[in-house]
Amino acid sequence: MHLLIVKTSSLGDVIHTLPALTDALSYDPSLTCDWVVEEGFAEVPSWHPAVMRVLPVALRRWRKHPLQMWKNGEWQAFKNALGATDYDKIIDAQGLIKSAFLSYQAKGTRYGFDRDSAREGLATWAYQHKFNIANDIHAVARTRRLFAAALGYPVPDTPPDYGILPHFKVSYHAPMPSIMLLHGTTWETKHYPEPYWAELTDYMVSAGYEVRIPWGNAVEKQRAEALAARHPTQIVVIPKGGLYNLALELLYTRVVVGVDTGLAHLAAALQVPSVTLYGATNAIKTGTFGENQLHLQAAYPCSPCLKKSCKHYETLEVSPACYRTLPPSKVWQTLQPLLNSLEE
């Protein structure tokens, strides 16, 4: 069987789809698939053994320059590549109008969520087979159920296997205990306050840990360098690199502390122990999923608000306000048992 998977973004959503593909491969070891994904995340599906071809799409970029997309032939080239294969089944694992539109461009029978369980109900017009999948469970579990329904096997009761760890044939031990801080995120409401990060690095450095900080844009680089300036010999700013290099950095790290961002989900997929902080988002539905994944959910009246902008207007030193309930001392206290278990 040759599948097409449509799951374009975001990074965390793409990673959440991997265990379902591992389930499908276990059910049918001869299964292969192609995967439509945003160009910025195209590396990730290629790490899974079932993926034969990655079809990068640039919807985010094309939205900004639609005329250029038509003139330079990018859209037509993508359509030609997508239409070159007759698929046994097409699974839209995203449930959005944009993903439904993309799935409709491919040749094959289309499967997806029904109107009550798709993120955008209008998306279901594109599917020939639709399934009602509970909305009140984690995204990983939802996608595993969708694949099981589409391919006709029982929903596995095994822990999720992202299937990408064997791709990284790495044996490395950090020269000193290291902790990586994942501070970068696109949502304003997910950002942990910089003074809190600074206080947290003080705890880590005082305890003898090397702190490693990646960055992805100019603002994140500035934040990382400001934190590193506090302890120049014990805080390392990681050079900017692609997702593969960041995956290696994660594998070289003892433990991760981060906000709800794509790299936190990548750490979970690579079985890196983590403490992840949730203010605006809901750890129960979209939190890091796997072994040694600890969640700290803000205990604030409006949390989780699921909003990209904070509407809680107060004169506070801490913003977003919900993070007042997750001070650095609490994060460090939560981290201790995890660190101690790794030392044993």
C-alpha cells in the first residue's frame, strides 16, 4: 500500500503525526508513503522509515506573494509532483480547509475527520471517507485513531513510537551535565518572561550545569545572548542550524526546559527528558507526549486561553500574566527529580 499523508504544519503537529505512521507500518510492513508538508519542516517526515518522498509545499510563503507563485511556476510544479502518483489512500491528518484543498489535488481515495471532529468543518467536503474522532484527547491519540480507522486496524494500546530516533545514529556524552532552554516560540502568549529565564539560568549554573540555548531569528538571538552574558563560561549560544542539527543538539543534552514550541515536541520524539511550560496552551491536548515528559500548566483564571495575544490587561511585572503561577523556583523544583533520576 502506498499512502499520501497531508499534514503541513506546524512543527509540533507534524511530529504528532509520526506515531500514527509507525502504527500503520507495524500493521503493514510493506507500507510506504509520501508526505505533503510545509517547506520549513520538510526534513522531519524524511526521518521516518516509511516515508519515500516528501512533497514540500509553501503555503505560508505563497500567501504573502500569490502572483509570484503563479508567475514562477511553483504551484504548477507542486501540482505536477503531487499528481504523478496514484495513491491507494490519501489521509488528511490536519482537518483544515487548506489541507483538504491540497488532498483534493492528489489522485486517490481521500480520508479525514468528519464535520464534528475536523478543526474546520468545511474541510470535510474533500473526503470520501470521514471518521468521528474524539476532540477531548491528545493530538497524538487522535491521529493514531484516524489512521487506524482509515487503514482498518485496531487502535494500538502501545506507547507512541515516533519512529525517527534510529535515523540519528549518535553516541555522545556531554563533557559536563547540560540543560537546553527552548525559549523561542511564535505566540506572544507562550513566551516565558526573560527575567524568569535569567533567574532560572542562575539556579542551573549554580548547580554546576552547562546551559545551552538555540535561536531561530534575530529576536531570539538577542535574548539568548543576553542570557549568556550573565554566565559567559557556562551558558552557550548554539549557532543557528537546520532541524537536523538541532535534533543532534537535543540528543547531546541531558534535559530540556522549554515553552510549548515545536522543538519541545521534537525533544519528546527523540526521548529527551523535558519540563515544558504551558500558559496559553493546553498540555492535555497538545503537550509533549512520551517518556520523561513533565508538564507545568499555569494556574491562572484564563489559562489556557488558546489565544496568541494576551488580553489580560494588568499592570504587572510579569507578562503574560499567567506565568506568575510558574516562577523559576517552581520550575527548578520540578526539574530536580528528573535531574536526580538521570544522575543515577
